[in-house]
Amino acid sequence: MTAAQRFVLVRHAEASLNVLRDDDVMPGFDPDAGLTPLGERQARALAEHLPGDPAVRSAGPGPAPRPGPAPGLGAVPGPAPGACPAVRVYSSPQRRAARTAEVLAAALGVPVLADGRLAELRAPRAFPRPMTVRQWDAVLEDRLRRPAAEPAGVESWAAQRRRVREFLDSRCPVGADGARWVLVSHSETLQAVLFELLGLEDALLHRTRFKISNTGVSIVDRTEDGCASLVVANSKTHLARTA
């Protein structure tokens, strides 16, 4: 059966919290971290590449969107000529994802729709005790191995997956029109999106994970009856010139 829906999943570009070293100490979780200079270049590289990619471009009549300058980089905001109304961009409202989505959506010629259900996992702004990045990574691993647990006060995987499911059910229901949905979010949230779209059980977390890099692009197609296929996983072709 031909795919009726396409999901283009994009992790935000490199942010300040992504360059911390294993032994760096985190007093708490920073939901407002902005992009690094490299992250800005990554976002621009993605914006220059994705609008011309047939995987995202509409299959309908009319010209494809033309990439243009991104806001904050010398651009005049507004839709690009030939923008495709079938492409819809949803983003986490958190700064690093919102900025990445802003740059990308300007090139696609469509608005960004923020949705808090695409935000990263919920965690304390101040931990009971500061922890190193290595310890934080251990907390993230623990929550995947115990989906209902809330280690160190961090949102459980089960709760995160539930809000992702609510987003998909309300914004991108099975059997809806053939839009291309571009979702700009975070590594842990996109992990949940992939598990939800592909219908994977939580038990698989003990041996299966998806690699999700900064501005890595994954694509999932879904048919009218809800059967999903992973088409592209963590593509970073657009980053070839940003290192």
C-alpha cells in the first residue's frame, strides 16, 4: 500500500548543553539552552538542504520551496515563493529546538507551530545534588530500562511516550491527509516518537535504541491503515561542510 503520510523527524542543532564533557558538573537541567555557533551553522545547512529534498518536497503540483536566508542571518521573514502548504512544521517550544525550527521553516516557507508535547523530558531545574554529565547519562539510561520510574525526579519514559502519543493522535491522526509533517524536537522525545510511530514495545529498550544526532533527520512513512515504515535513520548528509 502506498504511504499516505510522511514524518520527517529532526533533532535540534548543537546546543550549549551538548558540548559538556563527561566530568562537567550539572547543577540542574537547563531547558533554555541556546545553539552554539556550530549549531547555528548546522541549522542553516539543514535549511539549505531539506527544502529541495524530494523526501520532503510535496508530490503535488507547483514548484518546490526555495531555500532562503534564515531569520537572524540577514533575512526578511516571510514565506518563500512557491512554498508548499502540504508541509507542516511542529516544534518543541524550547529555545534550541525553536531556533532550529525557525531557520528550517523560513526556508520551507511555512510557519512553525509550537507544541509543548514535543518538549524534551521534564527534569528539575535544580537537582537535589549536582551531578556530572556521566551521572546524568546514567539517569537517562535508568529511565529507559525502567519505563515507569522517575529517577532523580526526571519524567518517566512512560509519561513522555504518553504525551508524544497524545500529540500524534491530535495533530497527525492515522488516515489524515497526505501532509509531510516535520517535527523538530529532542533526542529523548524523538526516541519516543519513533517507538510510537513504529509500534515498538517498551521491552525493546533493553536492546534497541535509535541514534539521534544534532540535526539528524529520520523519516517514517505511514499508510492509511497505520502501518509504518522507517525510511531514513539519522541522516546527516547536510552537515558535510559544517565541521
